[in-house]
Amino acid sequence: MINIEVAPANISVAKGLQQSFTATAFYSDGSQKLVTEQVKWSSGSSIITQVDSHSAGLFQANEKGSVLVIASLYNQQGYTNLEVSEAVLDDLILFSESASLAVGTNQRIKAFGQYSDGSSV
């Protein structure tokens, strides 16, 4: 094996979301092999964490920042950069006090935004 390539390369994901990576080994005879399940995945940072040991290459974005995602196998390493951005709006929920409104009257409507990191405003 001459090197490992991690994909997707240099990607951005919003806080609270998950991102999946794959690892491909390249050999001196020109062949290549998907080794996502065989590599040891790491990041060395709390910005992201592996979802679980059964989901090779799947990471959870915990906080805003930049981190290297590393795939190691034998004496080779491949890596890519992951940028975690602010949480994004996933859903907007509107609430009103009644389902109908008489002509010429007003009603206050409340809006709640739900974000990718589980927060709401």
C-alpha cells in the first residue's frame, strides 16, 4: 500500500449534523481497495466525534471549528479537513391561538425555529 485517500475532501457541515467518510487504499501495482471498515478513524478533537463503533467513518459535528479527519491502516494515514459551521435552521413551526380569524381582526402568531444542533428559538 502506498497511500490512503479519505473522501469527501475538504467538506463543510453544520453543527449538529453527521458526515460520513470513506477510505480508499492505493497500491503500488495500480490497484485500489475500499478500506473504510478496516481503517482506524480519528480526529484528535472534540469538534467532532465518531457516532459509534459500528458506523465506520461516520462523525457527529459537535461544535464550530476546523478539524482533520484521519484514517490509519498499518503505517499509512490519509486525511481530509472538515469545517463545522454554525447550526442551520431545520424547521420553522408556527403557532396561533385559534384556527380561524374574523375579517378585520388581528391575531398574534408565534414562530419557533428548530436548528440542526437540537436548539430552538
